[in-house]
Amino acid sequence: MTETAHPTTERLQLTQQHRELLDQVLDKWSLQVLEELCERPLRFNDLRRAIPSVTQKSLTTALRRLERNGMVERVVISSRPVAVEYRVAPLGKTLQGLVDALHLWATDTMAAVERARERFDADGGTDGPNGSPGSAVGR
């Protein structure tokens, strides 16, 4: 991996706070919710239809987590009956370029990753002396 100089520090530290935030905004359902909401604001049931494999509980959890972290806004629409719409907040929009870059990276490297997985699986998932798993450096 090529190191890129950061203006304020030689190397960025990945702290517990960083890991927690990244886990909360880049998990499986949050990415799909953000992808849908980047297109247009949606009501809860419209999101469920757009992401058919998500459960009601998982979608609710993802939306609350994204809202808590400032990525999504929950807007109450005064109508009869009252409706709630979700949309990407300005802070959430700052993720779009990063998510697009990650998606492009995943697309570009998918074949190489699949080959690595096949090699690993063919070797029985072992990499240490005498075939012992987990003895490689960095594991």
C-alpha cells in the first residue's frame, strides 16, 4: 500500500472512535440505505421495497444509526395521515465520493480477490508451518 502524506501528520491513527464511526456508517444495510437515499428521499416502506432483503428491524436500526451520526435526516411531512420521509443529510452527502471510490476499488479488484480466495481455499485455509492456521505474520 502506498503511503500518502497527510497535511497534519505523517500517518493517520485509526482509533476506536474511527472504527466505531466507520462500522456504523459503512455496514451492509447502511450502505444500501445511503445508496437509495442518494437517488431521492424515501418513506420507510419505499426503502423496504427498494431493499427487499432487509428486515424491518434491520432497516429501522440502520436508519436510526445513520440519523444519530448525522448522515440521514428524518423529516415529518404534515399531511393526513402524518408521513415520515428519510433523506441524505448534507454530512451524509460527503460520503458519496468515498463510497463511489470504494465501489470502484471493489469492482476493479474483485477478480484478484476471487483468485486469492480460491488459492486460500485450495490450500485448506492454512498458511503456517505444518499447515497450522493463524501462524502467519499479521494475523
